[in-house]
Amino acid sequence: MSPAIQNDIYGKFEEPPPVVVEGAPEYEVEEILDSVHDKRYQGGIKYLVRWKGYRPGGDTWEGLKNLEHAAGAVSDFHRRHPSAL
């Protein structure tokens, strides 16, 4: 996977395509930025994810089940923020 690059149109970036893992498209996690308790969500905790190669506008809130191949990023987040959910 290559990093996002600026194209001919100023301010526009090409976003990397997903990687296929076990037959399903997946995106690489750059960093977990935050966590929140969401009682509407089964499992309760959601993580704010910065995706590798994407700009901050592409950050999304994801449940732990969507981050099963990013356990290291989740662990790093909790190591940096021990009081986080």
C-alpha cells in the first residue's frame, strides 16, 4: 500500500484502496484517536479511527468488532490513554 499523494487538482488526495483480507475489503488503521461509551451500540465502546492514507475528514467511529485485525492499534491507544474506556 502506498501513501496518499496529491494529484493535479490542488487539495485533492487519492485515497488508498482497501486490502482484501479473508475475502473482505479492509482498510489499514493508522491510529486510534479516542473512545466513547455508546449505549446504543452492542458492545458499548466505539473508537475514533484515523485510517492510513486518509485525511482527518475520513476518521470514523468503529466498534471493536470492526477492528479485529487492528488489535495492536487498540492496545497502543489504551497504553497511551490508560483512563480511556
